[in-house]
Amino acid sequence: MKFAFDNTYARLPDRFYARVSPAKVREPRVVKVNRALAEVLGLDAEQLASAEGAEVLSGNALPEGAAPIALAYAGHQFGSFVNQLGDGRAILLGEVVGKDGKRRDVQLKGAGRTPFSRGGDGRAALGPVLREYVVSEAMAALGVPTTRALAAVTTGEPVFREEVLPGAVLTRVAASHLRVGTFQFFAARGDREALSTLASYALARHYPEAAGSGNDALALLDRVIEAQASLVARWLGVGFVHGVMNTDNTSISGETIDYGPCAFLDEYDPEKKFSSIDRGGRYAFGNQPGIAQWNMLRLAEALLPLLADDKDEAVRLATERVQRFTGLFVEAHERVLRAKLGLAREEDDDLALAADLLDRLASNGVDYTLFFRRLCASAEDTAADAQVAALFAEPGAFRDWAEAWRRRLAREDVARVDDGARARAMRLVNPAFIPRNHRIEALIQAAVRGDFEPFETFVRVLERPYEDQPELAHLSEPPQLDERVQHTFCGT
Ligand code: AMP
Ligand code: MG
């Protein structure tokens, strides 16, 4: 099997990773191959789906040119620093430059123990693998930067969690697996040389246009802050709760990474959290911008020795840069909200209009995704208002706001956008389909019983989240009371 590997990370110094081969599994079977992504990577999807493919995607056989490594990193988990985490159940096979010219990591998640496994078994269960497959691919189709899923295979071996579950391996594809925690790993060891190597590597790999300023660390910090501010604004736009925004799960490339306990909002609630281990709600929906900024402060801290020779100057630069996050996020969030509301022009009061709406959604228990999708119809026909108002516990709460919205829309007319065009533009940013939690739970349960049809169907629907797919409309619906999923669990 031919992967066009070019493994730059494995050529960095030894202390950046551990060389380790995937452990063999008994009976690998391909569950899913992502054909479109395989194509971009220059891989033969048919071959990946074959018995030979199963050997490679499970880690039983190494493709030619692979340089398997587990990456070293540290991280703040729920606010507490752990100076060594690292890939405990993921093995990087190597990097592939795709047909689009982009370099991507190809990693097997659940491929066995590594020197970073501590007490863990290095394995993944089928449920979390399918969850990551579905949600990361949905995020990509929604237009949110994310790691991707190239394939899912079952191993034919059990994994032992609270119950015995089928084992599986996910092939994760990412712009890279560099995290804030990768920098923290070397900062914690006082390894200035490694930090400097890493900063220059990361800048050249992810933000080459920003290289050459003479201060790679500062340039990198700026770019990562911008990427994270924009990313979190997009999360809020689609109602995504990451659930475990530890610094080891914060990507330097600005992709969403780690789909452990993530979930999408059904009814809008800024305090919503799903993760069973997030007792205090640290990573609740509305806390995500603040946490992302906190994570950027941790990155700045790790980079301090590189920012300036003078310590006070380094702290001043770091503080100033991290403070920029707030403005960048607010701007990005405003852009997201304006688009959701069908506003092409900018007015000062737009954020107030959106904030008033979000308050009303929260106090009326309104489904976030359904609301905005139905609002698209209201943008071209006031008769559709009844359908929107029906989502509110108190329908008058919508009607009052809608009057203000329509007065604002009337001022759009100078931009000569007709109502039909506005509604179409709104349908390109307000999805009909999101990977709702109850659907994910149901497809996992079916898959564990051996029925992969619900998984297949959901993946297919979510390839086109912004299109009405009337024959599968039931997959867009919020959960019935008895279908509601209150908690999600880490993918361990
Ligand atoms: P996560 O919660 O997925 O961000 O993982 C946190 C840390 O625990 C990382 O260092 C993982 O590699 C490690 N880890 C999680 N699950 C396992 C497992 N089953 N075996 C070994 N290490 C694991
Ligand atoms: Mg992680």
C-alpha cells in the first residue's frame, strides 16, 4: 500500500517523541473508509477497504515509508498541570502531502500501548471511535476547522471499560498533532532549545506566511491566538460544546481536536455541559471563549523564554498578545451571528440584537439549530413566523424580537439583497442537520450490536448539513424527552 510519506516530525530530535510500533490485533475489519479524504491524500479507497487495508488501518502492517512515533506532550487538565501526558493510545504513522498541497498527519488512534500510556491499555472502544468519526466529519462539512477521520476498523478484540466493548481503531488525519501541551512539555523541562526548534517548526508548518519576522515564537503566538479566537466563534455558531478543552486538546493549527465528551446543543443554554467529568461546568458552552483565552495564556507562558531576552519585556509582550484574544473573538463571533441572522451590513447594535435573541432562546428552552433553520424561511416569508414562534415556550418572546429584526433587515436594502437571496445565504450558515447526541448514542448502540446502517446513514446525511434532505428529515429533529442524553463520557 502506497502512502506518499514525508515525515518531518520524526526527523526532529529524539526527545520530541518515542519510536513505537502499533500492537497487533486479532481480526481487523474495516467499518468505514472516507473515500473523499482518501482521494485528497492520494490513497486508493478500494485498497483501504480491502483485507490489506484492514491490516494497515489496524496497525497490523506498517505501510512502506511509515515512521511510527508517539508524540510527547504535557498539559493542563481541568486547570491542573500534568508535566507528562503524550500519545498514550495514538501512534503517528507519518505525514502525507495531499493532492491539494497540504501536509497532514496520519495517526492510528487506539493502536496499542506506548511509553506514554501510564495505566491505560492503549486501546479505543468502538463507540468513541464512531463518535469521533461522525462528529469530526460533520464539523468538516459544517465548515469548522477540524481533524478528520480517514477510517474506522474493528479489531476483533474486546476492550475492558465499565463494560466489555468491541475494540476499534480510528485513523485520524490532522494538519498536525501539535498542541499547546507540546510547548508546555519542553517549557516544564526548561528545554529552551527544544522550545525554539518547536516554535520554528510549528510556524513554518502552519503559518509560513508569518515566518521571517525574526521572532518566530511571537509570530506563532499571534497566529495561534487568531486561529483559536476564530475557531471558538465557529463552535458557538453551530452550538458545539467541546467538553474537554484542556491545553493538550488545544491544537496549534487551529483545528478542533479530541472528540471525547463533545456534544451539540439541542435547546440553547449557555451553561450547558455534557461531560460527566466536568462537574463544575468549566467547559460549559458559554465558557469556551474564556477558556480558549486561558489556554492561550498557557501557551504564552510556555513561550516566554523565547519572546524576549528581557523577562519583563517577555511578560509584557505575552500579556498584550493574549489580551488581543477578546477583541478577536468578539469580532469573529459578531461575524458568525450576523451571518446567522441574514445581516450583510454591519451596524453597531447588531450584537445587542443577537444577544437579546440568545437570551430569549435560553429563557424559552428553544432548540438552537431548529430556530435558526426556521428563521431562514421567515426571512423570505412572514407566514413562516408561526413555525418559529411555536418553538418558544412563550411565542410572544419571538414576535417582539422579530419586529426589531425586521426593522434591522429593512435597513439592509441599501445592499440590494432580495429576500430570497437572503434566505439562501442564511441556509448556507444555519445547518438543517447536526450530529445530535441522541442520534449518536443510538447509532453506537446499533453498531455494538453489529448493525452499522444507522452509522452509515447519519454519516451520509451529515456530508450535506446545509441541505434539506426531506426523506431523512427525522434525523434533524431534537430528542424526545425519553431520548435526551444528559451526559457524555471521555473516549477512554
Ligand atoms: P484525552 O482525555 O483523550 O485527552 O487523553 C488524556 C491522556 O490520557 C493522553 O495522554 C492520552 O494519550 C491518555 N489516554 C487516554 N486513553 C488512554 C488509553 N486507553 N490508554 C492509554 N492512554 C490513554
Ligand atoms: Mg486528548
